[in-house]
Amino acid sequence: GLPDQVTIWEVGPRDGLQNESVSVPVDVKLEFLDRLADAGVSVVEATSFVHPKWVPQLADAEELLARLDRRDGVDYPVLVPNERGLDRALAARVGHVAIFASATDSFARRNLNRALDEQFAMFEPVVARAKAEGLKVRGYVSMCFGDPWEGSVSRGQVAAVGKRLLDMGCDQLSLGDTIGVATPGQVTALLGEFGSVERIAVHFHDTYGQALANTYAALVAGVRTVDSSAGGLGGCPYAESATGNLATEDLVWMLDGLGIAHGVDLDKLCDTSAWMAGRLGRPSPSRVLNALRG
Ligand code: HMG
Ligand code: MG
């Protein structure tokens, strides 16, 4: 059944800003992070320690974390693909990292420059060292419901990748619908591949307008952590057809209607996303933001 409470894992500063063609000044990113914390978000994915040539939008990760006002009670995880990324994250005194695997070979090659089977060798020492340093580790799986080059992706293949990340020591798994093609029945079926969903989070992109319906299916199946992005920012520069994540405003509206606690102040969140849309020079795709502020 439905939960009393859900953790919103805000990914706007990372998944959102990694995909913007305009480069956002670090001062704007810092204000974005501050405003999200003020709005009550308890987990904000702050940035990525990936190769700066691969994602130039997040090349300022060191400066961002050095200057970030880390609030008590707010978790600021970052993405790290490899040991070089982990070294950088540790130097920045980060307490929570996320590795990101692919369920398909095509996307592993494009996003990580590794074959499907090679990606695990890159992640193993990252997870082992991060755990030994006392960090929390999330493991993403991308292309869980479809891949732009391979078409549909089998549940068994996704579950095998996910279980491998859990066995490696990841504390949580986030199942990503990178290109937003999933529908609720597929979500229920994929979650059924895992014995328990206690350590599973969901990460839906809203390309086909299914993200909220998929989230509802995941909540019914027992999921308690949902990824979303303020204003619906987002996408993946290495997945052509990916658009923004489920908008946090749309998620909050649904959770409020269901009486599920989440800790976010919708009014402050809308102010933040409207402000960010102004900085980016384009309107937000969030239906709720547009209904409330349009
Ligand atoms: P590579 O070229 O194979 O790297 O890239 P390498 O290991 O061969 O190293 C080559 C050089 O890069 C070396 O330098 C390394 O030190 C350097 P050299 O010795 O030649 O001078 N290097 C680094 N420098 C800084 N930071 C690092 C780093 N790593 C190596 N971390 C690599 C492999 C994984 C690095 C590259 O493919 C990469 O950075 N990929 C990241 C792509 C990315 O960020 N994609 C978006 C995030 S995933 C996503 O959005 C999906 C998600 O939202 C879920 C969903 O929606 O499904 C999470
Ligand atoms: Mg994503």
C-alpha cells in the first residue's frame, strides 16, 4: 500500500544542469542549492566528479563544494564514475557518492567508454574504497525500460545489473528510465524482480509524460525514495532522446494530494524553479509550476 512518508531525492543541480547548453555560473548553482535547502529538500544531488571534457557543465565541482554552505540535515550526494572521481570527491569532503551503471552495452559504451561487462571492474574499487572511508553509496542503473539504440531492455538484464551493484555493497539502487519510455505495468513488473524493494529508489524522466504514473506504481509496490528535479530540468547528454526528470513540483502536488509527508514547501520550491527558469532563459516544463505561477 501507500506509505506515510517519502524521501524526495532532488537531482536538479546534477541531472538538470548537466544537460543545459548554457553554462550556469557557480554562483547561480550555489544559490540554487541554498534555495532548495530552504525549501526543505533533504537530499540534493549536488554535482558530478566526472571527466570535465565529458560533462563541461559540471567541471566546477571542486569550487562548488568548497563554497557550498552544507546545511545540517541535508545530504549532498555526488556522482563518481571511477577511482579518479572518488579521489576528487574525498578531497572535497563528500559523505555520499553515486556510481552509475548501464543496463545496456550501447549506453555503457557511450556514457562510460566501457563495455557492459567492463563497467563493473571500474565500479568495484570505487564502492569498496568509499565504504571503507565510511561513505554512503548509491548505485544507479540506466536504461531500465528501453534504450535508444537497443530498443526494449529485458527485466532480467536490468535485475542482474542491479543485483550486482547491491552485492558490491551499494546501500541503495536507483532504477533509471533514462529516456522516459516506461509505463506503470512495466514498473510493477521490474520491481517484482527484486525480492525486496527496501533499498530501491526510482528515477523517471518525463519524456513521454508517464513519470508521475510510474511513480505511483512504484509507491504502491513499496518504494520510499523518489528522484525528481526542480522545475523538471534534466536529461542525459549521452542519451539523445532523454528530456527532463519528473518535476519535483509535480511529485509534491501528487504526494500532498495523497497525504504522504515529504518535507518540501511547494511555494518556496516554485519560487526557486521560476527563478532558475529565468536564469536559464527558458520556461520550465513542470505542469504544476505552470499552473501555480503561469
Ligand atoms: P575515459 O576516457 O575512458 O577515461 O572516460 P580513462 O579512465 O581512460 O581516463 C582518461 C583520462 O581522463 C585520464 O587522464 C584520467 O585521469 C582522466 P590522463 O591520464 O589521460 O591525463 N579522468 C578523469 N578526470 C577527472 N575526473 C574523472 C576522471 N576519470 C578519468 N572522474 C569516464 C571514462 C567514466 C571518466 C567518462 O566516460 C565520463 O566521465 N563519463 C561520465 C558521463 C556522464 O557524466 N554522464 C551523465 C551522468 S549518467 C546519467 O545522467 C544517468 C542518470 O541520471 C540515471 C538515468 O537517468 O538513467 C544517473
Ligand atoms: Mg537521469
